[in-house]
Amino acid sequence: MTTVAPTSSTASSTDTAADPQIVAAIVTALCEVVGQDLTDVTADTRLFDDLSLDSTAVLGLLMALEDALEMEVDPESLQQHHLESVGALAGFIAESR
């Protein structure tokens, strides 16, 4: 059994267990925000490094997700590591619902 030290990079360890419906909603919202089809996006796709999102795009993404998933994102509980990848964001949303 391998033990992983808790760091911000451990968010990717939950990516593979991300809810597929939430991941699909995130991909749909990302397509709307960036204005193009994103066929290669997976739970491991990094929002800033792979998709080059900026803070304005992230706000648009969160607003689109709130509408699509009929939820509200609590900005006080949202942290940088929740935005590292699609899977990390899906995990945050699953915990917030």
C-alpha cells in the first residue's frame, strides 16, 4: 500500500474517480466558455496549463456550471487546488452538492 503525502498535487488522484456526469457538465461548460469543441478533455485535463484558462474564463465556467447543475458555488470554500484539473473541479462540485 502506497501512502501519498497530502499536497496540492494529490488532486489528480481523485480525478479518475470523478463523477462522469459532472465531468460531462464541466466539458460542456468549457466548450461554451472557450467557444470551441473540446473533444480531448478528460478528468486529468488541467484547466490553466492545458486549456490556458484565465480568471475571467474560470468565472464564466463556474457561472455556466451553476446554471447547468442548478447549484451555487460557495466562493469561500473554493480553493486553487479545486481548479487544477477537470477532475479536481468535479470533486469539488460533488462535495458541494
